[in-house]
Amino acid sequence: MQRLLRVGMFIVVCTVIVAGNSAYAQESGAVGIRLGIGTDLSGGIAYGGQLNYTLFQNRNAVEMGLAVFGGKFEEDSNNGFNDYHEETTIFVVGAIVNYLFRYALDIPSPYFLAGIGVGSISVEWEERSDTDSSLGTPLPGGGSMQSEDATAAGLILNFGIGHRFNETFDLRAQVPTFFISETENRDGKVVPTITITAGLSF
């Protein structure tokens, strides 16, 4: 996980430097915002927002953004003896770079995207069981629970498809996946989400 974080940081920094040099060379660019809502595989709620700069390069573009993501996700499991219920709440602040394929400045069309980012991820995690008393804190009526609040570094991978309707508006469906590094008491965690976002360019 730590190696992935270093690779992600390297890619983001290199892309920003290259794109900045291209912008200095007077290629077309636009400032924009994105807002969206979605879910994860368990049916939890996810949301996100992004302030970005898009650099257009012929029929493709590079989108660099400062992003926030959040969500609350639940998971039920059984180890053959006991039932467990986990709740994870995350809040992410990070930088992300998306490469947009077939994303032209003035041509309405569908497009594809692939991106990578790094960020700081605040994690609130709780696990409880009505039958397992070994988790830590006893529960009224039996069972136990454990919890942790922590801030960890994370990697963001993003893939999606969208449609650009005009020079200022587009919609996209994307799959931002968060790779959360291990904390003091928890192993690393992978949180895939599915979101629908709307973007405005200025």
C-alpha cells in the first residue's frame, strides 16, 4: 500500500508539472466545478465535489482537481460462529488527475476517463456483534463492539464514462475507488464507489 501511495503521488506531481508547462504554452484551458452523489457495493451513500482545471489537447484533455469525497458504508459478515456488522464513514480531501479521452473543447460527444489521486482520508470505523464478546467494549444484552477514529493516507483510482453536451456542461458516471493505508489498529481497506456527477466549465 505504501508503494502504491508513492507511485500515485509521483504520477500526480509529474502530470501537474507537464500540464502546467502546456498551459504556459497557451493551450486551451477552462476552470470548472463538479458535484455528484452515489453509492458503494453495500448500498451506502457517497458524495463528492471537485474544483478543477481542464487543459484541452486536440481531442483529449487533462483534468487536474482538488477534490472532496465522503460516504457512509455498511457491511455484514459471518465467520461461521458469529454475525458482525461494520460501519465505515470516510471523508477524503485530495488531489486527483483525470485523463479524458475524446473530450473536445467545442464538440458534444461521449468520452472516457481514467485518473489517479492521493489524499488524506479521515476514517470512523465501528464493528459490533450481538454474540461475540471478544471485540472489546461489552454491549447491553450481550455481545461487544470495537471502534476507531483515524486519519490515514490514501490512493484514489478513478474510471468512468461521460457525455459532454456543450462547452460548459457534462455528465459522467465514474467509479472512484479508495485505497486506505493501514492505521494503528486496522489493516488497509479498499472502498469502491459508483457516482454520477455533473460538471460546469467557465
